[in-house]
Amino acid sequence: MKRNGEEKNAVLGGTLYLVGTPIGNLSDLSERAVKVLGEVGFVAAEDTRVSGRLLAALGIKKEMISYFEHNQTERGEAILARLLAGESCALVTDAGMPAISDPGEALVALCAQAGVPVSVIPGPSAAVSALALSGLPARTFHFEGFLPRENKERRERLTALAALSETLVLYEAPHRLKKTLAELFDALGDRRIALCREMTKLNEETVRTTLSAARERYESEEPRGEFALVIEGAPAKESAQNDLCLLSPAEHVAFYEAGGMRRMDAIKRAAADRGIAKNELYRALCKEDET
């Protein structure tokens, strides 16, 4: 189809196309996405095996190159050179929107600096889909993606997230879910959470519960599938809670113990209030005991 003498949705040379792909259900792929994938000069993919299966299902044969976290610097420059030479490229991730919690972010920045046009073909997003399913406030939200792997950086991020009043959206793999739920409970306290897994697939499931109940559930049930976690934001801090941080570490812990918490849980909660690691608070308690 043409409009004003030009083909509608024409694929242009020298342009990077960000193509959103299904997060589980092939029927969610748009007609425009199929057209772009079929007409670009080449496809840059997070995993060429995964995206190769998608193209095969569509009957598309196309040159593919890998572009992922560990080759993004070298491969990004190579892709940019081809774009500057007039070729068109579709960037895809394994599922969902490229450049969102994805190395494609660096390629888009590289193109922006070089003046290369970037166009988006919108598609499914696990983060937004989970937020819509959660039943939690969605007017404002904070998307975190995956938490850092390194322990110190991970603790720092959890401490920062604990203070945010916006609804939180995180991704997690099934083999790390139990550990992450425990860390979220320690850092954030017991909040409402929606655990969305296998969205758009046959076994799609949304569990709306609390962090404490989620921890208990997955102690006896093995997590399966990729998860998007949607967590209630921090409540407005009341003056009484702020006053707790003015107490000594021992008094702070004793306050929660008096409310029925076990000692280790009280230490974790007091540490979260103060924005420090529980081991640091424990050392402070030991020093108080020595004096």
C-alpha cells in the first residue's frame, strides 16, 4: 500500500529498527514487525538461535549476527559501520522490547551519537504486562529489571528500593526466586506482591499475595518459568517509624522483639529501617553488649 506516492511503513536504508517480539505467544507479533524483519538488510539478535526459530516460524531467511552483553562494544561498532554505509538493521532481544533491561540500550546510544535514525516497532513488554495484571497502583512505577549479582551492589540497590513509594517491577529467573524473595522481605518488610510467570503462554499464572506468603509458598513449591515481580511501594513514613532510627541499635531491635518478632527477624527489620546490612547492625549490637 502506498500513501502520497510512498510505501506505507517502508523499510529505509541506514536505519536501526527496534523490533518488539513476543514474550511467549507468537500471535502477539504485529504485521509491521513481520514486514520489517522480512525486509531489513540484517538482524542483530541477543541469541541468534532463539531469534532464528522465530524467523523460521515466519518463513523468513535473513542474515543474523549476535549482539549481546559480552560482545556489545565490538559488535556495536560493526553494526554502526554497516548502518552508516546505508544498510538497515532490525535489533531484537530474546523476548519483548530490545534496549529495555537489555544491551540494545548501548547500540541506540551509539546510533544517536552518530546521527543514525532509530525507529521503534512496539511490541510486548513483560514489565508493563505484569504491572497491568498485578492489581497494584500503576499510575507511577519504578522498573528495576534484574537486581545486580554482586552482593554489595545488590544490598545497596535493595536499600534504595526500600525507600521508593512507587510500585516496583523486577525480573527474576526461577532458580534465583527463593533467594530474591527472602532478600526483598528483609529489605522492604512484608508488602503486597504479584508474581507473574509464563505470561501469554499456556501456563500463565499471576499470584497476588504478600512477600512473607510468597516466601513460604516457594519453600515447598519449585518455581517454574521466568518471573516478573510487581511489589507495593513504600508507605508514607510516619513520625513514629522515623523516631525508631533515633534509638540505639539494641533499643531498635528490642522494639520489634516486643511486638512479637523473633530476634533475627527484628535485626533484619531494624537494619532495613536504618538502610544498612543486617551484619553491620549485628556488629553494632555486639559492641553495645561489650560496653
